[in-house]
Amino acid sequence: MNDTQTTQTRETRETREILMTLDDLRRILSESAGSDEGQLDGDILDTGFAELGYDSLALIETVSVVQRDYGVEIPDKLATPRELLDAVNGLLVAVG
């Protein structure tokens, strides 16, 4: 992501309620792993990241992007998209 995109992301987040959506997570997962979003279609909230084809390296990159973009420190051990979203949004609400 270049500086212009980062600025636009921050401006967009500042003008709306700052909560991470499943679509936001799908985008970040796809970008972090360099994969096709097709495997992320449907109800993936309670599907393990390993089952979705995301190894530890892809998850490290995903967590790094989420922490940078949303300004929160999230735990390392998150097994599903629901756990990641709950952790991020819980922290955003707490500091919001």
C-alpha cells in the first residue's frame, strides 16, 4: 500500500465508525497471502485459518496489516476470522 492509499484509508476510517468488517478482513487476508478471494466466499467466520489455507506466515502478515491500519495490538493466537474480528472490534470500541 502506498502513502496515498494509506492516507485515503485513514481518512475513510475517520469519517465513518471505525469497526472492522468481514469484507475488510477478506481483503486484508487476500492481500497478505497474495491469494484469490474465492476461497474466502461464504460463511467463513468460524472456519479455522488453516482450513482456509492460511499458514502462520500469512497470518503474521495479516496481523501486521490489521495492527498498522487499525492501530490496535491484537493477540497472536487467533484461530478463526470471528476471533480476529471480535478482538479488533473489541479493542476499537474500548479506545473509541
